[in-house]
Amino acid sequence: MCRMRGSCGSSIGAVRAKQITDAWAEQKIVREIMVFLHINGVGTARAVRIYKTYGTDAVQVMTENPYRLAMTPKPRRNSALISGVKD
């Protein structure tokens, strides 16, 4: 912490410190969303899709209207494999 603020001599620089702080804050939001979804029985892959769809509003969207989960896109599968068509 001392190095990030530059009060102990050498510093990593203000720009790099801001990048680290911003990345940490973003990861904290993602972690909170993932924990919320896991507590509510959502698996990891589905939670990632929900986060990618709704972003930082995922918890709010799911709290206000959990039925929106049904509208979250599902992963695409190879249609040739599903239909049994071979090359």
C-alpha cells in the first residue's frame, strides 16, 4: 500500500496505481455479482452469461425480475452436430 501511494520512496506511478485501483474495483463488482448468483443457485457458466448480458446491473435486474433469466441467451451449439448431419 505504501508503494501505491508513493509515500515510502519509490512509486509505481500515478497512472499505474489508477489502473490497479480501477481493475480491483471492477473485479470486486464481478465477484459480488457471481457470489449473489451462486447463492441463488446459478452455476458458473450461466452466471458468466448473465454478467455478460446485464453487466454491472445483473444483481439489480435479477432482484427486480428474476424471470429475465429465461431471456438470457443460451450458448450456441454446432447445429450440424445437433441435427446429426455429417460432412
